[in-house]
Amino acid sequence: MFWIIIPIWINWFFTEFFVEKHGTTFGNAVSNGVIPILASLDWTRYLYRLLEDGLIKFTFDVFLKFLLALIIFGYGVFVIVAGIKIKRIIFYVGRIRWITYVLVMFTPVIYDVIGFSLYTLTAIILFFPFYYWVIEFFDRITPEPRVYQEEHS
């Protein structure tokens, strides 16, 4: 699980504080869309391997995990296509902050560290505004990267 979460965190940190300090661009959002595609492919690979090795049975829970991987794959494709077509929604759903949150919250569910339930889904949804504003607060109090200072000089 950490082989997928650690790169997501590292990518989030550098993108959030050095690239998207003042929001995302169309091009950056398109590249952000690749991340959920890769994560969902890894989730699918992991689940398929467990099924093939006989470590899990194909239950409704496993079906929901495959469905979640498919939805996240579709989300990544949507972000890329919306960015290419220059849709305004990309400024929200294409931000690394949203993408990271979705992936970091659902990866432990896929890897069965956290049970998949309505309670878990509700907690993920309710925690998002808190996460968003805490990151926004830190984004505002951290110093401007030099690249922004040089561009505006």
C-alpha cells in the first residue's frame, strides 16, 4: 500500500506548494489526471492478484472495490479530457488537493486496512472540508516559492 501512497504524498506536497500555490492551470490539471488512472490500475492489479492467488473470494465487497477502481479510473480520464477541452470545472476537480484526498482516503479501503462501509464513506465525505481548509491555511502562511517571486518581478 505504501508503494502507491508515498508517491502520491510526495507528488501532492511538491505540486501543492510549488506548482498550485495560486490554483491549478489547464496543463497541470491534465497531468494531475494521470495520477488517479495509475492508482486505479494498481488497485485493480492488487485485487486481481489476490483473486488469482485464492487469497480472497469474489464477494460483493470485492466487487465494490473493483467498481471503485473503475470510478477512480473514470475520474482521471474525466480530468484529462476536461483539461484538454478547457472546461472550467477543471479548476476544482483537477486540483492536486482533490485528487490526493480521494486517493489517500480510498487506498486503505482497497488494501483492506479500513473496512468499506457507509460509515467510512460518510467519514471521508465529512472530513474533506476540514482537510481542504487546513491545507488552504498552510498554503497561505507558507512563503512564496522563488519561482513565483521571479515571475512577478
